[in-house]
Amino acid sequence: MKKTTLEYRMMIEHNRLKIPDVKLLSGSVVGKYPIILDGGRTIIFISDKSKEAETRQNYQLRKDNRLNFFVKKPKV
């Protein structure tokens, strides 16, 4: 018996063969380096260990900007 098109598209085996390996590894931490920030409350995984200092600096700048946004400014 021949499979209908909809049933064939819904088969996991069929879809897995068309998905590139790079997309199957998204969300995976294999081959990535952890950076621990905020005393262990935040962990960021990066693929290039040489960019650790840059990542820490960008995180601190974003954190400072976000906190300044919510602080009430005095009326002048």
C-alpha cells in the first residue's frame, strides 16, 4: 500500500534526513566553553574561548544599561 503524502511528511525518519546536522545540534553545549557570570547565577556558553573577556564586558554593559533604565531619575 502506498503512503499518502501527508503521512510521509509526518514521519520522523523522513524529516530527520532533510535536517542538516548543524541544526540538530542547536541548543547543544558540546564543544562550547562556559562563562560563569553574576556569581554563578548566569552561565553563557561560547564556541570561541578567546572571546571570553569581550563576552564578560558586553554582559556587564547590558546589565548596567538595563538597571539604569528602571531607576527613577530626579526631576529637574
